[in-house]
Amino acid sequence: MASCGTYHLRELADKDCLSLFTRHALGGSDFEGHPNLKTFGEEIVKKCSGLPLAAKTLGGLLRTKRNSDEWEDIMNSKIWHLPEKGNSILPALLLSYHHLPSHLKRCFSYCAIFPKDYEFDKEELIRLWKAEGFLHHTKRKKQMEDIGIEYFRDLWSRSFFQQSTINKNRYAMHDLINDLAQFVSKEICFFNNGDKLNDGVKLESFRHFSFLRHQYDVSKRFEMLSQMTSLRTLVALPIHMLPMAASSFLTNTVLQQFVPKLGCLRVLSLNGYCIDELPHRIGDLIHLRYFNLSRTSIKSLPESVGSLFNLQTLILHGCKNLTKLPRAIENLIDLCVLDLTDTDSLKEMPMQIGNLKNLKVLSKFIVQRDSGSGIKELKGLLHLRKEISVIGLENVVDTGEARDYVLKDKNKLEGLHLQWGHESFDHRNGENGLPVFNMLQPHQDIKRVRVACYGGTKFPSWLGGSSMANIADINLSNCRNVMSLPALGRLPSLKKLSITGMNGVKRLDFEFFGDNLRSSKPFPVLEALQFQNMLNWEYWCYPNKRPDEEDREFPNLRELMIHNCPKLYQKLPRYLPSLVKLNIKGCPNMAYSVMSLPSLLDLSIEDCNKMVPRSMVDLTSLTTLRIKRVPDLTCLPNVFEQFPGALKHLILSNCIGLTALWQKGNEQELEPNELHCLASLEHLRIESCSELVSFPEIGFCPKLKRLQLRDFPWLKNLPCWIMKQGELTDCLIEDLEIEECPSLTSFPRGILPPTLKRLKIQDCICLCSLPDGLMQADNNKNTFCLENLEIISCPSLVRFPHGRLPTSLKMLKIWECLQLEPLSDRILPNNASLEYIDIWNCPTLISSPDSLNNLKCLMELIIGNCQYLKYFAEIDLSLPNLRTLNISNCANLKSLPHQILNLTSLLYLTICNCPCIVSFPKGGLPPNLLSLEIWDCEQLKEPISNWKLHTLTSLKDLSIVGGPDLVSFPDEKCLLPTTLVSIYIAKLNNLESLSIGLLNLPSLEELEVVDCPKLRSLPREGLPTTLGRLRIRNCSLLKDQCSRDKGEYWPLIASVPCVEIQSRDGSE
């Protein structure tokens, strides 16, 4: 990717800087109403030197100050004249910090635990402040969390924090603000980024320690913890992990040795590590208030956790293996947050959970039948906030339990999820379902309700009642016995409604839309509506209206999805003025009606034979149309003649009856000027329409950029309009894909459009020739834009057309073209653009790679399964930009090019399954390699010491599979580069030991040994302290010696963060 030059932003003009300052200080663009402050303000702004951040922070500082003396004090502060003393902190920022109240200073300086560009969650930061004791009660009775919100808002309003532009729930600090935080807390906060500590730093003075989590975190990284005896914070960042983020591994030394000695610890966050158990001594951390184990592999917590009497926050979010909580958790009476979100294996909760009266966040509550927590435990949890999932409601068998409301008084609760087990037809679900559902009525301020697997026949009256006026999101799923839905249409705040698996519902009657339909519109603010898997739903009864009265329901609906409702035959509402997206799937009996959809942008119809639009009104906004698996569709109806030109994407898939694209009256053909009514069409995709054998030989849509044709078994000819005929062409295609057309033998005459950038031809087994216009004549000036050419599985292709490939070509991929003639200098002259070549299973295409020699821009070359490739020509290689060379399955290749040493840009070299290679070039390998992989070259028996690996001073990854006859690795004569980070060795049948030479690799992080049946010993001196992952698989003689806590070698490998000792079957 090309880079542009640096653009240096200028400082703000004085006028603009003053306007920014007054907006933050006075809420206006000038000093109107505050003339006494103007002189001081103008002088302060001059000191900002045009820097927006300085103007904003000083403005935030003065926001609450209206006394001119206070402004004058800021203007004349001595801080403006402090010497820099080796730091680059802006005086304006230091001044803003200096005037913060003491409680905000503490909160801000604590943020030095975050590195630059780190985005943090407001709620999580407030929990950390609370754990550190930074939040103080005022005379007014406020919850700590509310006080924290006030502190956060104060810092945000003063521009110490700024809202993320990507995620509105996250915040960050400007780099200069982060510098300020590091500066003011440099003696108590330490962010471990791997840099060496300055001389004279007193580790025992640090209170807060944070670090960015690596994939493998070894003991050496944490050795300084042994001296930080007063540490209060130990945090692995990021605190919030994405669900698909890669797991990290932590040496057990941290939990077994370092953490238990940190007796002052208040905050411990080890989230995201593959930790499967905690030591019993974790209970010794009696001052711990915040404990984050989210997305770890923990299966259970030790009972000693019950000794953490000061614990306020316990986060187990995403602990997929967690099966139970300790019984002693009932002792944690200060616990405010117990986050059990996404803990699917947790099936029970300890008894007396209701004793935790201070709980504000309890994301999951599991009802048990015979022992453990009952539903009444929820009644005493008066302070619950956010969202709670109540699971296992089928276990409430005592109807006496269902007499009291347990949630109605919890006015801070925003979301409620009720789960009756996994199958609503469970016999325990139906009998007591309604009384239980009634007792779970939430407070009227609830915003989200989800109900799953409820077994009753009707819903309680409160769901849809007037008391639920604030509900914005309702999800009802798999309540298979329910016969009718509540009056959801009258909920004034409902924006999202999803109904799934309600097999007992046959119709949606007037009750669903609500009462008083004459005086109000049903679903007045609903924006998204989904119906899925409603197997017996047949129709819905729209509210009665006069013939001259417009449809009133769904006035603001933007998205409507109806999936798998096989009996539904009722037509959709006629008028949906706000609908943007309509998706109908699996409704074969649903009839199409005349509809007016003036805002519709996206229409999808799938498995709905009767839903093909025959006429539409006001479809002027439609940009995307998808029609899939509609077998009776023979052509697109003439409704599409009405399109004024907004349609950009048209996709037709698996319409087996389609014989033509468009029709005109009784003629299945459209005149050119009428076809051009699709004037905005940019993307056309047609696939698996087996009866479509040809296209109309007429002009085409003028703006079409992408054409995809796939799976046409009888298509013999492509439309002529995809080629340029003479000097005239209406086709401006940039991307053309032709796949699985086994009857296609050739392209139309002409040359490819000059706008074409990508051409892909795949699985066209009878295609004998490529278009003549693909190539460029030697004397022709370059008018081609083709950058990407892919030809895959076209076994009948014999040769390229006359000429040479376009000089604009950047990527060439040819797979499984068994008869294609060799590439030559004629086809590939000194191409100035070609960057990537991938040749696979084309036996004759690369018989001698001389033609590749002078491709100056080539960066990646992959050659595989080319049986006639025997050698590289004895000429100087001139591939100055080649970074990757991959040669595999070339059974007759006898040697690598002797000049390979000259490929100084080569970083990645892979040689796989080339059995005739017996040695490497005598000159050695490319000097700047980062990765070297040698797989299954069975004749390569020369000693590894002859490979001259020690000369590869940048090598990080080394893989050796099969080949060398090694007894010990590395052997005494083999010097490995000290830069190695990863080693993979496999199929070394005589390998008996890993040697002490591994200790000479100070950067080694991963060591993997596979299928070495004679391997019996590891170096008794130990493994490199940097090693983060050791994987030994199918080395049977070594398995027992490395078994956890028992094996002879376990003490040598116990501190390695990730140890995998596996048999062939994968067992450990």
C-alpha cells in the first residue's frame, strides 16, 4: 500500500482558539454576558499557542469559575514559567491538573495504568476507582457508582477524557493527556511495556502495575513483582476483550509465587488467560476488592475465595468452563458485582445467594429444584441494576413460591431474561408457568425483556400492559404452547420486536395490535420486527379500517424479517412508509400484494414461490434485490421496467425455472432502451439457474461494474456485450467472474473492456481458449487496467492467446490447468506491475522458470505440483522485491537456484515435499530470511550444520519436518541463529534428545516437537526462560516424563505458560 507524505497540522488561529476556549468555559462563542472576563480570557488563550487541547482543558477548568480574580490567578500562574526539566508536558495541561480537586487528581492520575491509544469503558474504570477507595460518600445518600459517574463526567467535561469515535461506550486520553498522567503518577504507577527501568527507580514505591497481555507471558516479565511489596493494582490489559480474541497463556509462577505475596492488593485482573485453576492461597488477599477472571478457562473457584470479605467486584464473564461457584461466596457481603454473563456450563448457584444484599449487578441467576437457590432469593436483592437472566424457571414447582413479586420493586433494572429450560414442551414448564411468569413482573422502567422456552399457553397480562410503557426491546422465543400474543402494539416505546419458534400461534389477531386502534397507531415507534420458525402461523388480522383510510400500523418500521413460516399465506401490510429492509425466507404460501414501499432500499426473497413482485408502487429507493430458490420464476416480471434507476445490486440464485432475464409483454426479451432503465445497476450476480442458457444479445446497463455468473451447466455462449467490439463499447465492467460453466467453450470475439480490473475463470472444463483480447500486442500502447487474473480448474485450456499479458497485471493465479503451455518471455516480459504469482498443478506451465527472472516488482511466488520443473536456470536472479518463495510437491526438482543468496529481500522460504533435493546451494540461503520451512524433502540428508543457519541473523521461525538424520537437536556442530522465536520439528525418526544448545536461544518463545518416536530426553539444564509454549505430540517415550506434577521433567517445564503433551489421538 502506498503511503502519502506527512501533513503537519497548523495551530489554530487566535480567533478560532478563543472561540473554542469560550465555548468550553462559558458555553458560547464569545464573552457576551461576561465582559469582565474578556481581558483575562484573551491573555490565557494567547498562552495556549493555538493548541486546541490546551484551549479545551483550560476552558473546562474555568467553566465553574465566574469570578474575575480566579481567571486572573490562572492567567498569572507561575506554572506558565516552570522550566521543562526534561519533560514535554504542556503548561496549560499541568495548570489544569493543578487546579483539579484532590479527589479528581487521584482518579485522573490512576489512569496512568492505561497506555496511549487505549480505549477504556467508563463503567469498568469507575469500578476500579471504587476498589481503590477513590470514591467518597457525600452528605447526600448516593450510591458509590453514581458518585463515580459524577467524577467521570467532571474529568470528561474538562477534556481529560474524550469519547471514542469508533465505540461510543469507550473513552480514551489524548496522547498529551496520557503524558500528563504518566508524569504526575510516575512514582506510583508503572505500565510495563518492556522498556528498561531507569536507574534509581524504587520498585517498592509503586502502587499500581499494568501491562499489555502477550500471547505467552513468561516468569521473567514479572520478576519485579517480588520487590513491589506495596502493590495495590495488578491489571492485564485490555480489560475488555473481543469474543474472538486469541487466548493468552500466563506462567503459573505469577499465581503460585508472586500474587499470594502481594498482601496489599486491591485490584487483580487476569482476564483473557487460559487459567484453569486458582491456588488456595488466593484467599490470603484479604484487601482484594476487584477480581477479574473473564474469558479464562477456570472450572471452579476455591472455597478460599469466601475469605475475600472486602471483595466488591467479581467478573467471570465468558468463563465457558465454569461449572460451579464456591459455597462460601455467601460470605462476600460487600459484593456489588457478580458478572456471570456467557457462562454456559454453570448449572447451579450456591445457597443463600440472597444474603448478598449489596449486589447491584447479577447477570445470571439459576433456579434449582431440589437444592441450592430458589426464586425467592431474588426478593431481597433490592439494588439490582443493568440486566439479569433468570435461568431454570421450570424448577419452580412450589406454587407458594410464586405468590410474591420478586422483581417489581427493582427500579434500576434495565433488562430481564427469563429462561424455562431448553425445551418448552418439558412437562414441568406448563403447569406452573403462568403463576411464575406473573411473579416475575419487573418494574415499569424496564427497557428490555427476553423470554425463552416458556411452557404456558398464554402470556401474563403485564407483558403488553400499560405499566410496561418504557419497554424498547422484546424477544419471545420457543414458547411453543402459547396460542396468542399479548397486546404489544400499544407499547409506546417498543422499537425492536423478535418472535421465534411460537408453534402454537396460528394467527396474530386484533389483540396483538392493541386496543383503541381508532385513536392511536399500533406499534407507533417500532423499527425492527422479526418472525422466525413460526411453523403454524397462517395469517394476521390487520386492524379494521374504512376503505378510504390509510394503513396505520407500523408507521416507523424500518426492518421486517419473516423466516420459515411455511403456512403463512396472509399478505403483508400494503403501506410501510419507513421500511428500509424487507427479508422474506421460507414462506412458500405467502402471496404477494400490491405494496407501497417508498423508503425500501434492500429486498430479499428466498424460498417463497408466490412472493415474486408482480407490481409495486413507490419503489423508487430500492438499491438491492435478492431472489433465491424461487423455482417458478421464469423471468423477472415487467415490474422492473418501473424502476427509475436506483437499483445497484441484483442477485438471482437457484431459480431453476429461470429461462430469461427480462420480458416485454409476451416476449422474453427487452429492447435496449428499456433495459437501460436499470441505469444505476453496478453489480449483477446470477448463479445456479440451470435453465438459463443464454443472455439477450443487446446493449447492457451503462454503470455495471461487477458481473458474476456461476453454475450454468448448459450455458454455451457468454453475452457479446462483455467484450469491446471495435471502438465502441457500452460495457464498463471492472470485475468479471465466470465459474462452473462446463458447456462453455470460448469467449465472444473482441477484447476485454478497458475498465476490467479483475477476471476470474473457474471450473469451466470445456473452455479451450481465453479471449484474444486478454493479451496486449507488443506494439500496442497499454490501455488495459487488468490487475488480477485467476484461472482455476480449466483442464482443456492449452495456450494463452498471442501477445503478452497486460503490463498492469499485479496478480496471476493459475491452478489445475493440466495442458496449459509453459509461460515464456513472450507472455511475461519485463512486467512492471506483477507482484504475485501462484501456479498449482499445472505440470507444463513452469518447466523452467526463466521467464520469471526479470519481474522487478514480484513479491510472492508460489509454485506447487509442477512435475516438469527440474531446475532453476543458471543465470543471475533479478527479483529485487521478492519476499515470499513457496515451492511444494515438485517431485523432479533437483536443486534450488544457486543464486538464491542474491535474493536479499526474501523473507519467507518454504520447500515442501520435493524428494529429489539433496542439498542447499553452497553459497547459502538468503541472508534476511525471517521464516524457513523445510518439509518432507526425504533425500535432504546433509547435516544441518552445512545449512549455514547461523548466517541468517534475522531468522525468527524455523520448521524442519523429515529429512536430516538427527540424533540430537541442535547437535554440537549446529549453530542456530539467536534470533529464533519459534521452532517446529517433526518426523525425525532417530531423534533422541533435545540438547542444551536450546539455551543459546534467548528469544525462543515456541517449541513444537511432533512424531519423533525415539525422543526420550530434554536438556536437564532447563529450557530458555523466554519459552512460552512447549508442545510435544506423539513422542511416546517422553509423555510420562512430562506429566503434570509427576513426571521427571515437570519441574523443568512447569513454569512454561502453555504446555501441551499429547498422544497421537490428541489425549493428554
